[in-house]
Amino acid sequence: MKKIGSYEAKTHLPKLLKQTAKGEKITITKHGVPVAMLVPVQPVRKSDPQVIIMELREFRKAHTLGGISLREMIEEGRRF
């Protein structure tokens, strides 16, 4: 893991970001004391829209409004 001072990190940030994007971890120090780390971002896993829709439908089956309509809930919330 590479260590770099805060002034140098500020000066060379674009270069450091390129290195981090390639997988390198960089510790930023201030007066020799570690204060921050630049680390690569974990890739975001995209969910399948069909799976999400199916999960929402299952959730709705298990969680009902107890016979109250959505409109009634909205109106009740406006009274307060």
C-alpha cells in the first residue's frame, strides 16, 4: 500500500485517482499520521428488474393496508 502526504495528494489527485481505479490502495498522511485512504470502489451489482418486481409483489401479498384505501390514509395524514 502506497503512502503519500496530504499536500502531495492534493497536487497529484488525478494521478492518484487513476492508480486507485487500477486497484491500488493509497493512504494519505498528515505529518506522517494516516488520515484517509483512497481505495477502489466495489463494482455495483445491478439487480434484474423482473426479480425486483416479483419480490415487490410477494411483499405486497404479505403486507396489506388492513382494508384501508391508500386515499383514506393520505387524507388521514393531512389532518395532522
